[in-house]
Amino acid sequence: MTVRPSTPAAALDPVPAAVDSAPAPSTALSVPRRHFAKRHRPRGFVRHLVRQLLPVGATFARIAFERNSDMRVQRLRNALSDRREQRRKPTRPRMRALRVAAGGRIGWRDVAAPPLPGPDGAIVHPIAVATCDLDRLLALGGTPFLLPLHFGHECVAEVVEVGERVTTVRAGQRVVVPFQISCGSCPPCRSGRTGNCVSVPPVSMYGFGVGGGHWGGAVSDQLAVPYADAMLVPLPGGIEPAAAASVADNVCDGYRHVAPYVPALLDSDPDASVLILAALRRGHPFSASITLYAGLVARALGVREIHLVDSRREVREHAARLGLIAHAPRELRRLPLFPLVMDATVTPAGLRSALRHTAPDGVCSSAGSLHRTARIPTALMYARNVTYHVSRTHARTVIPQVLALMTQGTLSPELVTTDLYSVDEAPTAIKRHVLGEATKTVLIES
């Protein structure tokens, strides 16, 4: 018995589509496949392993075991035991899952389908999966997350089966699946801090392998959701799955950098502008979707002038089509100070630049970085009374707010998508994304 479809989905033909500042119809989401050129090189196993031994790797490991360490270890043991058992005497249906290994090796693996995770859980079938801005560096072997792993953590899915205590979703329903695991009932979850749920180990996430708690990846035929009522968000009618695939993480990440601050900002100055810093150097391995989503959210909330700085010409051109004011890094010194600055440079130097361009009483919101430490201009920040905020997103809390903007027609995340493929093409599509310069690759079931 197999869980995967008996007939492969038809390959999607490349269809040119205009991308401009006006929202595109979500019923006709089709984008051209961009010219592919290999610009990034994967690390081999040895270089990848050395990356795990650096201080930043030790920092992530320490955080991962700060609490519920016994649960994390037990999940790993269960996964290893289950793998051995299924090889000796298969007892569960099989499914395919996309596996990423060191050296840029990407391909389908035949694995056991996950069982229903208890009476509060659900099994879902991903029907639209998006890449995250971190996925390129992750697959290249340049993050503290150990390879190999089952890939993908942003998806819209169809519910296959629910536990007996699940009441808010049903089989056949389309849902957004948050990338972070959260129970919905612990004190952090009840206060909206779902990314720090204490019912599971820290940084429990889909698509990050052992480092994320071994929860599986979204580029697979099935995904187990342990807390269905708390986690799954029904997809509103009229929104295409491909348009909402990245709402599980990156769209919410872009939203939280601007939405908490824009209303008060515009109350004090209706003409206030926003600065978004992305790549400031060549060879930047992170994709640019979070910054483009942040720009779209700022515009949806009423900001008239949004400046985006990126070293990549194709990203600047994309930003301009979305109605943002795009700049090369060399133009940054000529820009004024801004009351709201988003830092997505992921480098210490980029963070310092973002803080230096934050106006008095302004806010600098940072997406963080994979560097263990960074120097910041504290004297300047103190003199200007700058607020600096660095954090991860609490995706489950933000998802309904993002979907509300999409339902109203003021936010169209699909305008950021650059590459669209069938799920069956996942190995080729993800490899092209990892080695090339695509901003957002979406896999859909056709």
C-alpha cells in the first residue's frame, strides 16, 4: 500500500505573468521560471560537520536542550527505532518525503507514513509548499541544523484524518500549517507566544530535522500535526493554496516586522516612511521574500513610501514592480533616518547599518542572524532613544491577521513568488532554488 498518488501530477508549463504593484488574481497564480544559473555551492559533509562545531552551533544546541531535553532525546530514539522496525517488518503505509543531505544531494525517499499522533492530532496532506528564506543556506549545509533532514516547513495542506478530540477542523478541509509546533494551552501559547510553547522542546519545527525536533518535512505526502485544534488554521474561501503557502512562516515574519509599529507611526506622521535592509553584499545566500512581504504589508497598512536596499539587481527590479523604492547598497549613505527600520541583512555589519539609519525614538526590528555575537552602537542608540527588537516570529498567533489582509484583498503574497513547480518536480525545483537565485519557489499539487 502506498500513500502517494497513483498517477504523477502533470508538469507545469512555464507561463509568463505580469507582476506589478496591483494585486494579481489569486485564481490565476502562474509565474515564469527564471533563468537558472548556479551561484551557490553546497558544503560537503566534512565542512558541514565543522559548521556544527562552531560557537554558534553550540549556542543553538544549548538552547535546544534548555528544557524538555528528555522529550527531545526520546523523539530521536523513537525515530531511529521506528526506522529500524519499518525496515525489518513494515507495518505502516509508505510515502515519499524529500530528503536533503550534505553536498547538495536532494531526492525523494520512501519512508513510513506517520501515524495519527493521538486524539488531539491530525494527519494532513500538503498541497502547496513554499521555500523559506533560510532554506537555501540550510540545504547548502551552512546552518547549525544537521543534515540530512526531511525538507520543507511552509505549507497549505488538506486534512486527511483527525483524532477523536479534534473539533475545529475536519477531513477534507484546507488549512495553513504553522511551521512551529505549539499546544495552544500552555502559558506562552495562551499569551500569543506560540513559538516558545513549553509543551514541546525549544525550537520545535517542521523541516529542520534533528535540530527542529524530528517532526518531518512539508515536502512529503503526509505530515503529522500533534495539536490540530491549536495549530491548524482553516484557509478562507477564495484564497488559492499556492498564494497562502508561505503564510506558515515567511509572510508572518514580514508582517511582524512592520504591523506592530505602523499604526502608531502613521498616527504621529501620515507621511512616515519605512526602510527595509536586505542583502548588503554579493553572494548573499538568504532569499529575499521576507523583505518583499514586509514591504507589501507596510503598503497594505497605509505606508506610502517604502525603501528597500538589496545588492541583487533582480530583487531590486522585483521590489520596484511591487511599488517599493529600491536602492543598491552604495545609495544607503544618501538616505535619511527612518522611524521604522527592518534589518534582514543577517550580518553584524548590516545590523549596525540598520541601527545607524534609525531615527530618534525610532524602532529597528531585526530578523536576527546566524552569528553568535554582534557589536551594536549603544551610545548612538541611547542618544537617539532607539528601540531595538530581535526575535523569532510567533507564526500561529499572526496567521489569522495575515489571512484577514489577504481576504480583504489588500495583501497579495503571490506577487512575491518567482518559481512555480509541480510537487512531483520537487527534487529538481528545490535544487534549482538552492543553487540559483530564486526568491520564492512554490510547489503545488496539480
